[in-house]
Amino acid sequence: MNSREKYEYWLELAEYDIESAKVMLNGGRYMYVAFMCQQSIEKLTKGIYTLFTDNDAPMVHNIWTIFKQLKRSGS
């Protein structure tokens, strides 16, 4: 997979999580709405990382850490 395909993979997962958050919102499951939104942002961040660095995303769950690694890579 090239970096664009990896990005699209992460984007697809992020979009799925947002759709899940909408379902949870409609069901009044607000804690899970926040969780699914966080998951979506994390996956989108990993997609951006792969797109701009041409490397696999870091195996961490800290969004800020991923952005810091992206910044260090010079992208």
C-alpha cells in the first residue's frame, strides 16, 4: 500500500467511528459519543501521519504524540 492508500484506509475507519458516534448520540449514549469522536480523531491523525511521512503510523493512542512526531519528521 502506498501512503495515499494508507491514508484512505485510516480515513475510512475514522468515518465509520463518526457514524457510530451519531448512532450513539441518537440513542443517548453520550459517554460513547465522546469516545467514538476521540477514536475518529486519532485514526484521522494517523492517516495524516502516513500520508505526509510515508511511514506507518506510530502504535500509540496519544494524538498529541502523533502530531509531535509528525512535526519532528519535518512534514
